[in-house]
Amino acid sequence: MREWVEKARLGDAEAFGQLVLHFRGMAYAVSYDMLKDVHLAEDAVQDAFIEAYQNLEKLQNPYRFSRLVQDHCRKTVPADAAAQASFGASSG
């Protein structure tokens, strides 16, 4: 994984793709757990990987990549989307 992060920092799209493949399940689980909506969770995951890519240079420890993605998934959940997902689940 460290090698993928290092290569992605140098602009290697394939290496970043490997990171996405490796961590997307975890990212989706975190997002879906909070949102309870497939589409909103997928959007949150996409946003998380975009932000992770944009912040690769700031990542001092490559082994913290998964934490970077998890944190973004958690903070990406807009309050209104979370409320909407909760409302949908309770009104069904």
C-alpha cells in the first residue's frame, strides 16, 4: 500500500486506482452506515476519494490513507442528507 501511495503522489493514476479498489468497500460501509441510502453513500465515497487524491501531498504517513478516506466519508455527510435518510427510513 505504501508503494501505491508513493506512486500516486507522483501522478500514477493506476496506483491511485489500486488504492480506490482496495479501500472502496470500507469507504462505502462507513458512508452507508451513516446515510442508509445507496446513492448518497456512493456520492460520499466518490467525494472522499477525490479529496484524498487532492490531499496526497499532505499525507505524511502513507499508512494513514484509509483514515483520510474514512474521515472524509464521515464529514461529507451533510446534515440535511443524514436527516433525509433517517426520515426515509422511519416513514417507510
